[in-house]
Amino acid sequence: MEENQDVVSVVPEDEGKDKFKKSEHVAFYRRQIQGPNLQHRALLDTMALTETGARLELLQPETQTRLLLSLSPCKRDTVRILIDELQPIKARYRVPDVLTEELQCEPLRVDQHTKDSVTLSWSSGRHQARVWHFPFRLEILCENKVIVTFNAKGKLWFEALQDPPSSEEDDSLWKETFRQFVDIKANGPSSIGADLCLHGFRNVYGLPEHSDDLRLRDTRDSEPYRLYNLDVFAYDLHSRLGLYGSVPLLVAHKPDRTLGVFWLNASETFVNVQYSPTDRQKTPPANRRKVRPRTDVRWMSESGVIDCTVLLGPNPQQLFSQFAQLTGFQALPPLFALGYHQSRWNYDDEADVEAVDAGFNHHGIPYDVIWLDIEHTDGKRYFTWDPVCFPEPTRLQRRLEQKKRKLVVINDPHIKVDPDWSLYCEARDGGHFVKDREGQIYRGTCWPGDSSYLDFSSPETRSWYSGCFSLDKYKGSTSSLHVWNDMNEPSVFNGPEQTMPKDAVHSGGWEHRDLHNLYGFYQHKATVEGLITRSGGSERPFVLSRSFFAGSQKFGAIWTGDNVASWEYLKISLPMLLSLSLAGIAFCGADVGGFFQDPEPELLVRWYQAAALQPFFRGHSAKMMKRREPWLFGEEVTAAIRTAIQQRYCLLLYWYTLFHQAHTAGLPPLRPLWVEFPREHNTFTVDHQYMIGGALLVCPVTEPGVQEVEVLLPGSGEIWYNVHSAAAYRGGRTLSLPVTLNTVPVFQRGGSVICRSEGHFSCTADLQRLPISITVALNNQGVAAGELYLDDFHSFRYRDAKSFCLRRFDMRSGWLFCRAAGGEGTFDCDTVVQSVTVLGVKTKPSAVTVHVPGTEALSTGFQFIETCCMLLLSSLKLRVMTDWEIRIS
Ligand code: NOJ
């Protein structure tokens, strides 16, 4: 938040930002930072090779703590390092439900065993791990080069569980006070930590969610990155403090390797990053070869075990796939979810919803989903409807459905304490609430006032909650109703840092501290399961969640919470979404226009333009803000917003194909430039422009009054085509491009093929009837290729009945081929390719012929625009499912 701005929070009796801790307020962080380097010994003689890798004991001589280290090299080039106490007095928490499958391990061999070290190898000797006896270090080598050292700086930290102290005087480690809140630690001090040195790397990313640059900062002189899910209204900008969700994945990149470190821990976590040399002492070129840069990363968590997986890449695509194999692939959204969503806290009543819905038709603006916030309920009782304002919710949904549109309603994790409400009683009697440290049902305050919180970590509670979404139980719901999980960090207005006390107790007796960062993940999971079950397993659900953890991508979408209507927040949304995308959370977006405060019309237009080029696209605003439906700001603004949304809809086939790639290969639709240009140093810190898939480069306008934008077009061998003018530019340069209020810079990369829908949309359902236009952007070799994924856009038949198709368009040597791209899909449809535009055609062709197997080759008319080397073919009517060729001679 920009300073000196008076922000009145939406949270009743809010105390502002002072309610949140800084690292200095956190006892376990202080202990680790101020504590001594405890050197450990690796007891090499205890090493045993098992089916899942190697095990050996570590000893901390001063404290006599004995640890068990398990090292598991896994298929697809990942290495898991697990450290627990050898004999804990009771089990320590291990994060369940995040890893998708039992890891498939590779057999290890001992290459060398000396008194100082043991060297192990796997995967035909390409990779090795070397364990040093004293001081204990673990090196990971690729082709004989050390790329990662675990415990390089000797920061391994493991507080063994102890019995409680006998007198109250020594209980300082068992109790922690912050403001008026006292945290009683049932297990005493139990924190863990470790450092890793990433050799040769000087750029690291990831660790969402923070409102900061994409490239992580050196934290030597500033706050560490905090991973602790919190409800932070109008969060500060350029901050490392915790926000709504956490993904403990750090990604390191250098020209020849991309690497990941995944720290699987759901308790409060801090990460410190140190670049050497620091950014300020950049190495003079002459010395560059002598000084090998490195990045040191230190992780510290409050409880649990050390569970750290190194993902070895080596390229960005492999890294994404490795992480997706570990934590899950992005759920394939139903197509409507990629359309535009119109939300507000709140639409007043049914008539209001219908009027807004009609407004979109009236103004020729496409949209798919209208949202209802907390006021739609009967007194903030989720699963109910306000009897006065929403007396006929089923009718409302049916009317929207007639226009092929959907309704989304909010469903928070807190339940109003109301013994006269059957759902509350069921939850209470079924034992579905989180308990306090005394074993009573925990109570905190949220929107309904006095509330209890569902214990989503319990499979029984999840299954009960999922059942609440069944059509017969959830009165007034229909199959076109989808869900929004909010406040699920969880937000507790009167709790420490506005969340649940760490000493609250979950099923299995686990403390909230152990699994805090998983709470929202579990609600998201339960909601998704509820909607899937509701449809008998046939329909893909759509659920948006505010809180998230690694793996939340399996469930649906997330957004960046309570942002503010200012240019700075528009700007920060780009690195925030890129960072989420790198960490697997591919279906993400920010509230368009800013949740809090009223955007000036120019900002609103720029925000729509940017968000139309981002995965999750929803306008939303707080209840005290002015109405901001797109037609309320005069015709110029309406027209600009209409254009941005229409263009989004025309590009939906491309987005959908990218989501198929995220779903099957783990590639995020939104990509930092370096992902596509891994060897181009000048892309490594860019986060104000990005790629959508491999084909489109965008540079949203995030400043007022802009008439010209500087755009980096990477790659000296590349050609970039301006999608508005078709003008071609050579890559490897920064271009100054004039813009108007109606345009933002978007370029298609030479070598790619993109499919768009032709015509006007009112919602995504129109996609089925509209023809396709193909844009072939030739590269320097006159070659281009691209894919198109199609299915029924809403069900699981693509998965269960292989009802999908993947088509490939290939242009080479003057031929454009339309073919199956492999895969055994059986989907068929009547969609036709109506037009083809080829960019980069140097000379006017003499003839263009269309070849459809089984029919005679037909010559077709064409238009050649010499000034921009563009060839246009229209009225083609070629079925996209049929194989055909076009010859340009
Ligand atoms: C907080 C959410 O972030 C916001 O989007 C929502 O409108 C309010 N809660 C009210 O439900």
C-alpha cells in the first residue's frame, strides 16, 4: 500500500498492519538466526541402501541429537532429502495429501567410500550424491559437477521433541506471547531448518505469495520471505511478509540449467536468500570466469520434519513437469471458467443480478459468470440464501443458464455458531470443528460473528462438507452453480495475526501450527470433490480459493486477494501472477480494477486489458466501492473494455490449448520471458512483460497517460509480429511502440501458429459455432507450427472416454499441413477453419491450392499485402478435424 493513504479496512475493528508479525517477533526464527552453527556428523558406517535410496544417521555432538537422513533419488531427476529424529518421543508431522503418488525411486550404488565421504550414484552414473562425514554436507553432482550443496553453511537445525519442563520457570520455550495472544506449545520447541547452496546461480524465483518482484531479493538487509497464510487486506507492496497462500518452491535459473528446491512443510516458514556476489558487487567481466556465482538459500520452519526435494531440471519445461509429477497437474478448467467473470461484494438481489446480466448483452460485452458474495446468504450462513433478496435462487440460475451463463457463490470455512441451524448442529455433532487447546470446539469471530471452523484436515469432515454441495442437500442450488472459497487462511478477526491460534487442535491431535498453510488447500479440495460428486463424477467443477499451498493447482483457480485500485497494484499483479505460475498455480488472477478504492477510468481500462491476457479474469470490488460495471464510464471506456474482453474470447482456443498443456505437461500458460528464452540474460529480471504460452509476448500498460511503451523483443534470431498491425520486427532489441487507450503491445513469435475464433461472442458457449482463423507467423526459416486442443469443454469425457482431439498445424516449404498431433483422442466436431493469415511471406505467391484427401486440389483466391508481407486466405470452410494441406507456390 502506498504510504500515507488512509485505508479503512473492511474488517470490523481492524487494528491495521500492526497485527502482523515481523520475523523479529517470531521465537523460532530468532532462535535459529541467533543460534550457533551446530555442526553435525554424518555417521557413514550407519549407511544402508534400501529400496528407496540410502539411509544414515546424523549426530549433533553437543546436544547428542541423533537424526535419520533418508536420501531418495527419484525417477525424472529429482532427489528427496528427508530428515527426522532417529527416535522421536512422538511422531512429528509429515505433510500428507500434497504429493500425488509414492515416489518411484531409482536404485543407488556406492561409487566410493572413504573415511571422509561416501559417493553414491544413480541414473547410469550421470548423477551423484556425496555425503561428507564432518562437518556433514550433502552434495548433488551432475556429470561430476557439484550443483547443489545441502548444509553448505552448516545451518542444519533440528529441535528434538522433549518432555515438558517440570517447573513453570523454564517454560519460555513452551509459550510465546504476541500482543494479547498467548501460544502454548504442546510439543515445546520443534523447529527445523537447513541451508542449500545453489552453485553457479544468481537468479532465483518462486516462493509465492508475496507482493514483490519476480526475481527474489537478497534478504541480507531486509525481511526474509515469510510463508504463513494470512488475510492481509490491502497488503503492502514490495513486501516479503506472508499473504494468503504459500508454495514452498524456489526456482533457480542460469543459461544452462533450471533447478528447483521444494521444501515440503506446512508450518510457518521463513526463507533467506543470499546472492554471491551481491547485486551491488557485480563481478567485473575479466574475473567472471574465476568467481563462480552462487545463491545460498536458508529455510526455517516451526515444526514437522525436513522434507526437501531438489528438482534437477535441467530445462524449465522439465522442471515444470517434475514439480507437476510431485504435486499434481493443473486441473483442466471447464471452458466457461476461462471467460470473463463479473463479481462484486455484493450484487443486491435477484433483480440486480438480472439487470447486470442484461447489461452485458445490451452493451455487446461477452461474459460467462456472475458472482454472489457473502450477502447472498441468510445471515452469513453458507449453503443458505437471503430470503428477501434471493428468494428464488433456482429460478435465477435457470434464467442465467438459458443464456449459457453460470452463477458462483461464496462459501467460507467458518460456520456461524447457531444451535438453531441444522448445518451447524450437524457439524458440531459430527465432530467436524477444530478444537481449542483445551479440547473444546474452537470459536473465533468472522463475518457471521461468533463462528467455529471446519476441520478440513480430517477426511471425514471433508467428505461431510463435500456432501453439503449435493443438489438435494444444498437447497436452491443447481448444477450450474459453482463455488468460491474465501477467508480460508483461515481468517479469524479476533485471532492472532487475524488467523487461527497455532495451539488449536485438528483431527489426529495435530496442532494448527503443523498444518496452518494447508488449511485452505484442504477446503479447496473438499469443495472440488463436492462439486464432482454432485454431478456423479461427470462434470468438471470450478472453484476459486483465496488460500492455497503447493498442489492447489489440482483443484482449480486462485486469486491474489484484496488488492487496491491503484497503478502500483496493477503493476505488481504481473510478477505476482508469474511467480504463482512458476510454482505450479497456473490458473490465477487478480481482481480487475482493484478490490478496494475506486479506479479512475483509465486505470480500469488498463486493468481489463492486462487481465484479459491473464489466466483467471474476474472484475471484483468491495462493498463500499462505487459500482463499476464496464458501461458506467462513458462510451470510450466501454468500447475499450469491450474490445479487451472480445479479444480475450477470440483467443480462448489458444488459452484452452495452453491449459491442456498445463494439465498434461505442467507448463504454465503464463511464463516469464526467461522460460522461453533461457539463454538470454537480459530476460532474467524482466517481470513487466511475459509470454502467454510459447507464441505470444505481451507487455501490459501499467502507467497512466502512456503513449509509447518500451518492449523487449528477445532473441537475435527471432522475428516478432505485432498482432495489431502485422508489422514484423527482428528480435534482440528493445522497441518503442506507440499505444492508444485501445491498444496494448502483443507480439506473435515467428515460428508459431495460433488459432482464434472469428466473430462476436456473448459467452464462451458461442465458441462451438464460430469458425476458426489461423495465424501462421513464419520464422527466419519460413517455418511455423502450433497445436489446437478440443473436447466438449465441460465434462471429464476427455479423460474417461478419451473424447478429445489434438490437432497440429505445420507450415514448411510453402505447405501448411493440418494433422492429428498424436494422442488417441476420439473427439469429433464440425468446427471449420475459415481463414488463414500467413505473416512473413516475402514475395507474392503465384497460386494457392487447397488439398483435401479424397477430393481434387482446388485453387483458392488470396490477398497479398506487400507492405507487411501478409498473405490472407478466406472463405476456406475446412473442417478442423479433417487432414488437409494448403500449398502456397
Ligand atoms: C474478502 C475477499 O478477499 C473479498 O474478495 C470478498 O469480497 C470479501 N472477503 C467479502 O466476502
